[in-house]
Amino acid sequence: MSNTPHDLYEDFPEKAEAIHALKAKDAHFARLVEEYHEINRAVHRAETLVEPTTPEHETELRHKRMKLKDQIWKQLAA
């Protein structure tokens, strides 16, 4: 378990410009990115015990984050 936030710009530094451009022109992509950031912040808060949660809920949040990241990557790679 890592307490390091999984920021998209850090995870995909070579795609930073593409992320920014797609957010500006594609409302669906922008919503995916915003939802990813919300879930990512929730995972980080749970991991650092700022907002403790059950292990099951933390796992559910991680799965949601992974699915969102996969959707974001598919759009970036297209």
C-alpha cells in the first residue's frame, strides 16, 4: 500500500498536454478526469487515515480508481 497520491500528470507525464487538451474539448473526458481525482483523493485520505474507512470500502475505491484510469488511458491512447 502506497500513501503517494496517483496524480494523472505524474503517472502519465508524457501525456500531460494531451490530458489538458482533451479536458478542454471533451466534456466526457473532463468528467472522467474529475471523477478520477475525487476517487484518488478519497483513497489517499483513507490510506493516510485522514478519513479512515473500512478495508472493503478502501478496496472498492481503489477498484473504481483503476477502472477510471483505464478509461482515461484508452482515450489518451486512441
